[in-house]
Amino acid sequence: MITAKKTLAVAAAIVGAALALAGCASSNPLSPSDSGSAGGDSSTIVVGSQAYASNEIIAETYAQALEGAGLKVERKFNIGQRDAYMPSIEKGEIQVFPEYTGNLLQFLDKNATATAPDEVYAALQKAMPEGLTVLDQATATDQDSYTVTKAFADKYHLTSIADLANVKEKLTLGGNPELADRPYGPKGLKSIYGIDIGFTATGDTTVEDLVAGTVNVADVYTSDPRIKTDDLVVLKDPKGMILASNVVPVISKDIQGKVADTLNAVQAKLTPEALVDMNVQNTVDKKSAADIAKAFLADNGLK
């Protein structure tokens, strides 16, 4: 009888130990049931961003929009450049990421020649790695542009780069030193638009030199908040001289059905003016990305 009791006790101990081990295994962050998902929850959407404010603001806007649609979101912001974050996107560790069409296309296809927005977007769709896709491109961009002061634009009725042919004074383009030899620099303006322009290397003071009149045309990024604060005009590029880089969400194909409608609705409202205004709120008003995103979504009926 004593032997039977001992036998039962040993058996119970073995069963208990096995159950305890099973319980531990179920909470192991490296267990197969958790691998490939954010925080062990396959329903969580991981949103990433590059390591600069404008991109983080867009990423935060995506994140809040998805949360407003009832989805669980994890943020992985401030990651760095494409060679740092693209491998994580391809592995599915990050599932939503704000990108820029032209720059991403050139990263994926070194031989790409498209420059106009729709052509770049079409080429990018074909160049996307397996398992990834892009949603709608916004009209908002973050790219080089030929920009002038509003006073100069008004004086010569300038709306596009082609209109520079009507300017009756010497044209001087300001920008970083390397612009002198880039395909959209003075040589490109001559060959594509037939317009002669001088060049001055202005570097970090490009906008200041434009406002001061040292140059009358400048290479300014289209998301630069000084476009609004310094009353500048970005000239349209009807011949696609400058590589288009429209804001576009890169996503994992397996979540497309969950996020496409929500993010495309954001993209439809993300205009060049809206992006510049968001950046002004960050640099001038010192607002956080979270507050800027919340206001954008509310103002556009997206939350």
C-alpha cells in the first residue's frame, strides 16, 4: 500500500512538472507560435520610420489612422537609412513604412530611368521585392525642386520650370555644389527646357540666398517648412526633369486587406501643402509627431 502511494506521488510529480514546462514554453518569446509577429501577437501591425522628423510624422499619422480603424499597432521609429530598414521590411519585422517613390525605385533598381510621377510609380510597383507592395502615392513629395520667391513668381508669372524662359533677367541657380553636375542642374535645364542658367554653390544657405536675392532660383526640397515660412513657390516640372519622389506606404502583402483602405484615405489627403504645414508645426511650433498626426487626421475627417 505504501509502495502504491509512493508510485502515485511520483507520477503526479512528473505530470505536474510536464505541465509546468508546457506553460513556460507557451510564454517563450522565441517559440514558433510567436516568431514573425510583433510582441508575440500576429494581429499587431508594426509601423516603422526613418530617422528624421518629416518621415516620423507620416509614420505616426499612419499608425494613428490604423489604430482609429481598430487595429493594434506597434511603432518602430527612428531606424535609419534604407540599407538598415529594408531588410527588416522584407523579413516582415516591419509591415508598414512611409517611403518616397523615386528614391526607393533607384535603391531597388540602379538602372531605372523613369522620372515623371506616374512612370516612377509604375516602375516601382514592378521593382518591389517579393512579399511587399506599395499603396497609393500621395501628391505630397520630398524631392529636389526649382523654387523661387513669391515676389519673383508674381513678377514673371511663373508656375512651372518652363516659364523661366520668359524671365528678362539673368537666371542664377543656387544649391549644393554637386548640383552643378547632376542631370537636373544647369545642363539638364538647358537640354530639357532649352533655358540657360548660371550656378552658385550655396550649400546650407540656399534658402537664405534665395530670399536675399543672391540667387533667383534655388534647389529646395519640397517638404521644407521654409517654403511656407519664407513664402516660396515650387515650380512644376511638366517634362519630368527632376526625379519624382512622392510619399507612398510600403507594406507587407499579407496585411494589404487590413490596411489598404485606411492608408489610402490618408494618402488622398496628404498634399504637398499639408506635408509642409505638418513640418512647420514640428520645426516652428515645436509640436510632437503624435499631436501633429492627431490634428491632421481630425482636420481631414479621418479619425
